Amino acid sequence: MYSAFTHNKYLLKRQALAMTGKFRFYDTSGNLVMFSQQKMFKLREDIRVYSDETKTQEVLTIKARQIVDFSAAYDVVDATTQEQVGTLRRKGLKSMLRDEWEVLNPAGQVLGSLFEDSMGLALVRRFLVNLIPQNYDITIGQTRVADLKQRFNPFRYELDLDFSMDTANQLDRRLGIAAGILLAAVEGRQS
């Protein structure tokens, strides 16, 4: 497994004013540990994550199963081993008011969920003002294993990914990283 998948905390930054979505992951020391760039004009989402901006070593692939994005399922594959890590599936109608996703294991069974922190804040963000940072939790069963918290920055999307509460390593970091990229990409389309 690629060494950057072993960190407990990351900062994801989406580049502002780019024709395509460019995402950079940093460790707690501020070192770039992964880079991703969405391909333009793709009917079906196909996101590649690389070890750095040279894009010579692909480490993770995130692919939508279908063209329609409403309740899309995104398969997450480790690019170095071709191992399916799991799937993130958006809950279509429920996500209109408050973002909700299911976290599935490689066999397609539901392990847990990814959801926006508060229905009230979600409604304010969608209908009144989009300046309130989003906050997401990932749970496996009833246990909270990750906190994905957007930083307030009106010029660029920044998301802190914190897996430190997952002391039993219930969530594969690769799924958590894919969740961060998908949230940044979806937020980018909604803005």
C-alpha cells in the first residue's frame, strides 16, 4: 500500500480558477503527499489520484458506475494492486437537503455512512448562504471514525480530513481520501 495512505490527518485543497478540478493532499507538516486532477468532458466520473503533480505514479482510482449522478456509486480501486477497496454511494433524494452517502465494502455490503453534520445548517447552506463551512462525519456502525471539516475560505475549497479517532482502523484510509475528493468535486459543481 502506498505510504501516504497511512496518515491520520490530511488537508485537501481544491485549486481555484482551474478549468478542471485539481486536488492536492498535504500531510500535517505541509508536504504534498497526493495530487488529483479531474478529466474534462467525461460523461462518467473517472478520477485518478497520483503520488505527486508529475502524475507518474497512480495510486488510487475513483470511477462512477453510471453516467447519471443522482444516486451514483463510485468504486474506489487501489491503482498499484488493482484491489477494489470499496464503494461510496450517494443517497439521491436524501442528499438534496443534506449530503448522505453509504460506505460499502468490496463485496457491496454497507459498512457505514458519510453524512453532513446538521440538517438545519445544510438547509441554510443550500437555500440562504453558502458561506457556512460544511462538516461531515463518517461512521462505521455506530462508531464515528472520521471528521471531514471544510475550512472557511471564500476563495478556495479546503477540507481537513481527520481519521485520528479511528484507533481500530475500521475505515480504510483510501475510502476516506476518496470521500474527500468526491465531496470537493460535488461542492465544486454546486457552487
